[in-house]
Amino acid sequence: MEIKIRAYHPADEESCRAIWNEVVEKTDSFPQMEPLEKGEADRFFQSMSYTGVAEDEKGEILGLYILHPNNVGRCGHIANTSYAVKSSLRGGHIGEKLVLHSLTEGKKRGFRILQFNAVVADNIHALHLYDRLGFTRLGTVPGGFLKHDGTYEDIILFYHLL
């Protein structure tokens, strides 16, 4: 399958919202607790420094990422991203392509560092991917993520120089 990553367009809202909300509703990796509503999703995706959309050769949207500053002012050169892939396609290296694209796009947009604030410790696929792609682990926040069952899981912080 050929995958192209391009910039988000308002016409992508419904497909991107469905993929994003699927991750939110799974409750195991995104900090958001509420799904995005129609209209709200378009404003959210357009408010980012960049929203990248992965699509196949037929134009079907497979996943997306958001890129934005992690902080302001003197720390505004540090970016943060979140990635979402359609659940039926996970394991097909779409996430890896999104991460690699975000590294390039972040640098192109003047960011110097990409930092992940909250990679859930039991998200072993993400941990392996970030390790393999050369991200550096900064440390662990014990019990930093509230799971759907009311328990807490550790989160791991990562960074990558751009």
C-alpha cells in the first residue's frame, strides 16, 4: 500500500474526527476524555501548527498527527505531537510514517525539539517505535495517566532533537 502524508483540509474533518475519536474513546493513550464534535474537530485540527493526514492511493484517510508548540515563549521552540491511526490498520507502519513525517515537518516549521509529555507505559508498540527511531527517554511520571477503570498507569517522557 502506498501512503502519502499531506496537510489537513477542512474536507478531511469527518474522517479525521472518526479516527481521532476512536483513539480518545479507547481511553488508553490520549489524555482527552471527550470526543471531538463536528465543527469542533475542524477548528481543533486547523489550530495546530500542522496537521498531517496519511492517505492511501485511493485517497482513503488512514491516520493523522497534530504538531504544535509544547510551550510558549522561551520554550516555544519545543514541539509536541499526537498520532492517531485507524484501529483496523494498526501494525502496518502507518504510525511510523507519521512520526518520521512529523520530525521533518517540525524542523521545517522552526522547532528544534520534539517532546512527548505522556506516553503511557503499557503502550508497548509506541515505546518500541520511539526507541527504535532514536528518541531519548527523559523519565517516568508514576501514575501519570488515569485509565478508564480508575487505576493509574505510569507515563514516559521522550524527546528528539530536530
